[in-house]
Amino acid sequence: MRTRTLSGMLLVTFTITACTSVGRDVSSPAMPSDAVSTPGDSAAAPDLSELHVMTTGWATDFSKHEVPLGEFISGGPGKDGIPAIDEPRFESVGDVDWLEADEPVIAFGIGEDRRAYPIQILVWHEIVNDQFGDQPVTVTFCPLCHTAIVFDRRFDGRTLDFGTTGNLRYSDLVMYDRQTESWWQQATGRAVVGELTGAQLEFLPSQLISWERFRTEHPTGQALSRDTGHVRDYGRNPYAGYDRVDSSPFLLDDWTLIDGRLSPKVRVLGLVVDDEAVAYPFPFLAEEPVVNDEVGGMPVVIVWAPGTVSGLGGETVAGGEEVGAANAFSREVDGRTLSFSAAADGLMRDEQTGTTWSFDGTALEGELAGAQLELLVADSPFWFAWAVFRPDTEVWQP
């Protein structure tokens, strides 16, 4: 019997000691607003005594904020010390000879334009401001939380360009837009400090998959080039060993925020539909790789497949242990709800027509050949990062 439980179970037992969304409307965010909301008083002069990070060189309106300013801590580098990529260059899939088959990439596309953003580049840059025709997007990756999220970077009629503040909140990347210098929480896509406080970016559906899977499914696609305009040791992992499941998050100031239902760095597929949040732990999905579920009233299917390594485990991004990859889709096709079972690695078969479906939701053979499942906005973060921003989340288990 499949259940979703709030009591859950620990994958690894650990002790904490103190040391110092997508809904049916595709514009709905996959992750929530912050659990803590403390609006600032825009009429009063900002009290910066609470702020523990540098304000020199910032034009940010610190009088406006919806989270306590004391929750921000420095991650080390200052403003733009981790440089975003603003003029991304790309290589054709067939020309790329520097990616290993099983190393992770963020896959995103609009129409036939499919692009891979290698984690071996994003660990050094964290943000790529890109453009798909008239659609501006921001591709983001926070190594400390393992949050790989793509946003529409338009808000209120203007296009925003994002950079890194050098600060963290709950161990998560804090971005800023260069137009107003408002600060944005990467995990939620929400402006939490500055002129645009309360603004919400639209999440766009993406995948975190292996390079082999991307180039097989999108042979005419492109990959972000190492020719970034910056000198970095691409391929080397500056976070070697960080992904050990029972290890403590880096620079998480309040350890009481760690949800003990799972070990901190277990990877989960996090899904929100109509404000109902469910986490699907990868170790459970490895045992049951196709899950038919209902979240927020929507019939969904979760599919997991082997073949993708962790980018944060080994000395190189390609040198980590296998963790696999997972996607979430709507089970509704042409007005009917399908139920799926596992076929070969990453393949599914629906019980209604016997059609075989690929890992990216394409019907390959059978009555529905050529149909496409709707890819939902979902992320594959570490458990602690998902739970700190979604404390109401349920945990699925077989």
C-alpha cells in the first residue's frame, strides 16, 4: 500500500547538536513563500543593526523586507564574487567531448530548442541569465541545497537580470536583480528584501538528468559552453564530499530547522500542487521507480531512473556516486487519467492502452505514440532544504 506520511522514517539516524509549486495554473510556483514572514516598515528608516552582512556597495532598500534581516549570513564571496553568466555560449551536442555520460546537467527547453546546463559549470557560477526567443529565463543552482531551478525572469512588465549577493539564508543562495537590487530567495523565487519585496517569479519546468540521457533524447540540442569569459577549473568539484546524507548543511545558522524525518542530505523529488507539498525520497524511488499519486487533486506520476551521479560527491563533478534522476508528470492525457507501471530503466507503460513512455514523458510505442505528458515543476533538492521552506510537506514512502 502506498502512503504519504508526516511521521516518515529516518534513512540514517543522526544527532543534531547546536554549534553557534505548481498548481493546475502553470504560473503557480513549485515552492512556497517563506515560512517566516516579517514585513518591514517601509516608512521608517531601515534598522541595519540586525543585518550581519555587508551593505557597502548596495543600493537595496533595506527598509522593505518580509523576513528578518538577521537571517542572512555571508557565504564568503561578496556581491558577484560568484559571477553569473550573462552572455551564455552554447555548443551542439555532437561537438561536446568534455562531459561524462553520467554527470548531471539541468535540462530546459521551449519547443524544439533544448539546452543542457552542466552542473560542472553551475557550481562555479550558480546563475545563467539566458534567452529563448522572446522568453528570458534564469537558470539557477545552489550547491549547498542542491536546488536546480529555472525561472521566467520577467516581472511586472520588465526583464530582470540576476546576480549573486554572496549571502545565504537557510544555507540557500540569495540572488539579487540588477534593476532594483532587491534580494531574492532562490529556493522560493520570491523577493524578500528591497523594492520588489513580495514579488514572485514564475517557476518553469526543468529536469536534472545525466548528460547521456539529455543527448540521447535531444540529439539536436545544445550544451552551455565552458567558454564563459571566466577562468575556472571546470570539471573539478569544489564541494567534494558535501553530499554525504547524514552530514550537516553548511552555514545553516539555526540547526533546529532541520527536519528529522529524513537525514539532511537525502535527495528528494519535491512537488507542490495547489499548495499541497510532497517529498519523494530518492532511496525509496529506487525501490519503486514509478509512483502513481494524487497531489493537490491532480493525478501525477513520479518516475525515477538510474544513470545520473551526484555532482557534489567526488573530487570531480563526474566522480560522485550514482543517485539517479526523477521527474514528475500529470497523468491526464486527452481527458483521461492513466495509471503507469515500470518497464525498463526509466521507461513506463500505461495500464489503459499498453503504450510505452520515455523518462521525459513521450509516448514511444502503442496506441498513444507521439503523445506527451505534461512535465510538472519539481526539484531534486537535499531534504533539509526542501523541508525548511516547506515545513508542511508530506513524505511519500512505499
